[in-house]
Amino acid sequence: MLREVFGYDAFRGQQAEIIETVVAGGDALVLMPTGGGKSLCYQVPALVRPGTGVVVSPLIALMQDQVDALAALGVRAAFLNSSQSLDQRREVEAAYLAGALDLLYLAPERLNVADTVRLLKGGEISLFAIDEAHCVSSWGHDFRPDYLALAMLHDQWPDVPRIALTATATAATAAEIVTRLRLDDAAQFVASFDRPNIEYRIVAKDNPRTQLLTLLRTEHAGDAGIVYCLSRKSVEQTAAFLEQQGITALPYHAGLDAGVRARNQSRFLREPGLVMVATIAFGMGIDKPDVRFVAHLDLPKSVEGYYQETGRAGRDGAPATAWLAYGLADVVSQRKFIDSSEGDAAHRRRLSAHLDAMLALCETVECRRVQLLAYFGQAAEPCGNCDTCTSPPQTWDGTVPAQKLLSAVWRLADRRQRYGAGHVVDILLGQATERVTQLGHTDLTVFGIGTELDAGEWRSVVRQLLAQQLLGVADGYGTLMLTPGSTAVLRGERTVALRREAPKTARSSGRRKSSVAAAAVALDGPAEAVFERLRAWRSASAKEAGVPPYVVFHDSVLRQIASDAPTSLEALGAVSGVGANKLERWGAAILDVVADQPPTSAER
Ligand code: ADP
Ligand code: ZN
């Protein structure tokens, strides 16, 4: 199946073991990072075992693309969801009952309907695949209540193997999936979560849009990428800003009309080099291979969320950038969000712990990758491909500045007023602003005792003390407060190590002229010309078939074809990624393009 249908030579990582388990009728839980190759783990068994593989997925907007991609491989796939007309649904149901489907994609809410269970009982099921299985976790960032009902699959179809898959990897999430989906007997497969081709960078937020623009212009001109913002408003403003700067950018958030969202998503998948500016409503299941950067303009709420979002970059294995700008205001607004969130104290504590872990990642002086993987319980060596590795931040003894700052906070504490970081820093710098003067704060003993640092450096001290939990935020207004840890610092019982911000120009612009060209097979002049012809051909064929270009062939496959310059269908079929169906459909046309012949044979 792997060779014939998918055109690949070998399984990757644990795919073979996972597939053997499921083919033999066993349950499996698969934790694998984005781009790791999860789909094959249920697609191959569904083709091998008799009956239809039922895939439960929350990604309604992507089902059409998924089914189209399978159709291009010659796999008989269909979906049932609320976007269809009654007639369309009837047609799919009839095909299922007739045993004419290899794979059937379902939205989870369908399984809560008795009719669907009755329908499924009328056919033969080879397996259940529960995709994005972390959606069953009520504490996670993608909770879907409908997933809870999936526990019934075990009772209703005790003999049908179930495979649950997710790219969210903490042990806590895995344990929750096992309990809630009743996967106690499932074999667990945990892949390495490292994504070595992604470069992680976290910078202090200064003027975020300008910083973003610099990143796009100097390192990612013409590249496809995703920019994440927290609010709908900032999504729209950022997209408009990029457009003004001549960068084609599309907005995406839950407040946009469904038609607009579908159109923007489809354009992002089909047209090269677009920037999607989005809230986290966008991205789950997006399998566009050549996303070259993921930029965050606001602090993500958890390390899990951050890792999922950044994981959408570089699925093709070529170099990609994960870039995040964060500042004090992010910390304040997230504390406010946590304080005002629904749920009990335990829930708020959990949200707080997520934020603290995210802050610790931002302020670490160690390799970001080591820290990220440690969060998922995996060990790693310093990677050489993150900002802290390539320009190690210096650490300095910040005990005295920390004491100054904390005593200023302490002196302001009982005045029943709200003083954010800006006011405290003004006092330390001895700036007699209107507010400082009005409040009589020029008389405080701490007034003007902190002139050894500038305002930016003080803000960095505040952020780092927050990250180390030596300082807290009392409310949604950013009022600073002391924490249990502050006392030891004030008493001189512990020292405080701080990181010095890397100089802003740390990165030479244009270090990487074309990140894509750096990937995989290097092509010489003539082969490069063939590659360009193949891309043009792919673009036209994809348009004609109404699918994204990468559904026809990935760049890496076209590159290999250009490099091999096959002259026979047999040689072409030997290229990894060229399966039997694609060979039959497009093989002759490709050989013509390689030979630079005008097309002799029309497409089948
Ligand atoms: P995931 O669902 O884990 O994010 P996918 O299933 O989309 O990842 O796979 C990522 C990419 O890797 C896809 O383009 C897929 O075709 C490719 N791939 C998966 N398994 C193999 C393999 N054994 N050999 C070659 N390519 C593979
Ligand atoms: Zn590193």
C-alpha cells in the first residue's frame, strides 16, 4: 500500500509498528508532532483491513481538501458534515452502505446523532481514527465537548480497532485522552517532538508591526506564513498594515463571515507566498507543507498552544522560522483574562501555570528547544538553531536592581491605588511626570534610585521578575505586587540572575536569501529550469483539478523529478511520492514537461 498508493519507499519513525498494531486489530494512541506522518498511520490500515475506516475530525472546513487529496491517490474517500445538502449526504451514505468507501470522514457531533450510529451499523467498519484527539481534553486549548461522546465507540463496536492521534504531547494530555476515550488497552506511541528545521526566536516587543515587517522583508520576502494575533481587531489591523506595505495578507478570525473565512483559507492553501493573519481559530489541520514562518505578535496562552501553532511551519522539512514578540502588556492582559475567566479556582490555577511556563520559555537563557522538549518530557542537547543558541544572552547579577524595584512596589503597595510597571519605572528613573508629582511620589525614598538602567532595561527586569515569580500582577490593570518569593530577594537571602537583551541588530539581514532553495536536492542550471517548468505545469494542473498545488505533487517530489530527469514512466514511478494513480493520471504529461515537449497526450 505504501508503495502502490502513496509512492513512498519506506515507513518513517514508528509508522510501521503503529500500522501493524492497528492492522492486527489493536488500539493505539499516537503522539507525533505536526508533519510527523500521522495520516498514514490510519490510512494504510484502513486500506488493508476490510471495510471502511471512519475518521473523526473536527476540521470540517478541510474535509473537502482531505478527500480531494486522497482521490488524487486513487483512494475512495468521502465525508459527512453539516456543510452538505441532504442529497449529497444521501449519496455518501449509500456509498458507505454499499461498501464502496475506503475512508469516511465525520465531524464528532455526527456521532451524537442516533441516525449516524444506525447508519454506521449498516456497514462494515475497518477502524476508527480519532484525529486531533487532544480535543477531548477539557483543560486543553482546543476542547470540543462533542469529543466526550466518542467514549461510546468502545461499547458500540468492541471489536473495531481505534487509533487516536494528536500532536499535543504532554503526559497529562495523553493520560486524559486514555481515560476519556477509554483507551486503557491501547499501545502508546510517542515520537520525538523535535522539529529540527524550525528556528525558534523570541524577542522583546518594541514596535511589533515594524519588527514583523523587518522579519518579513529581510528573511521571508515572498514566503508563505502565518501571523498570529490575540484579538480580532489586531488581526484586521495587522493584515491591513501588511497590505499597505505591499505584502499580500489575508485576515482570518471567528468573527468573519464563514464564506470569507473559507475563501481566505482556500487562497492561502492554493496561492503561493500569501501571509495569513489570524487568531488561533486558524490552523488546526492545515497541511500546507511550505509555510516558511509562523510569527506571534502576542504571547500564546500555553506552551502546548505555542508548539502546535509554530509546528505549522516547515512541514516539508526545509528551514522555517518561529518568531514571537512579547512584552509586559501581554503578561498583564493575560493575567486579566485569567482573573476574569469562568471556572473554579483550580481552573484559574491551571491557566496561571500555563502562563508561567510560557513566560519561563520566553525568559530562559538556555536553548529554547531544550526547554520546549523538556516541557514535553523529552531530553535534548542545545540545538544551535534557536536565538539563545546562536547569540547566547549574557546573564548578569540583577539582585540590586531587583531589590530597588521590589522596594518601590512595596512602598506603593498600601496606598489603595493602581500603579502599573510604567509608573514604578518612572519613579525609579526619577522622572517627575505629572502623575508622579501629583501623587507626591517624588518624595518617596526610592525616587530616582534606578538611573543605572534605562526604561527599556527596567521593563525587561520587570518581565523577568514576573517570569521568575519574584513579582506578581495583582489585577487586570497591571498593578504590581510582591509574591512570597519577593521577600527573600528584599532580605538579601537570594540573588537574582537576569538575562541581558540581545542587541536589536543581532541578526544580519538576509542571512538566508532563499530558505526554500537551501532545502533538499540542490539543482544545477538545466535541472533548475526543468523544476521551474514542472512548477508551472503543476500550477495549471492544480487549478484545473480544483486542488491546492501540493496535492498534485510536493515541491520535494518535483525537485527529485527535475534532478532524475526520467525518460520513462517506470523511472518516474520510482521517484518517492509518485504513486500508481498519480503516475497514470499525470505521468505522460510530466515526461513531456521534463523533455520540454509540447504536450502530446492530453490528460486522462
Ligand atoms: P501529520 O498529520 O502528522 O501532521 P502528515 O500525515 O500530513 O503529518 O504527513 C506529513 C508529510 O509527510 C506528508 O506530506 C506526508 O505525505 C509525508 N509522509 C508521511 N509519511 C511518509 C513516509 N513514510 N515517506 C515519505 N513521506 C511521508
Ligand atoms: Zn537552541
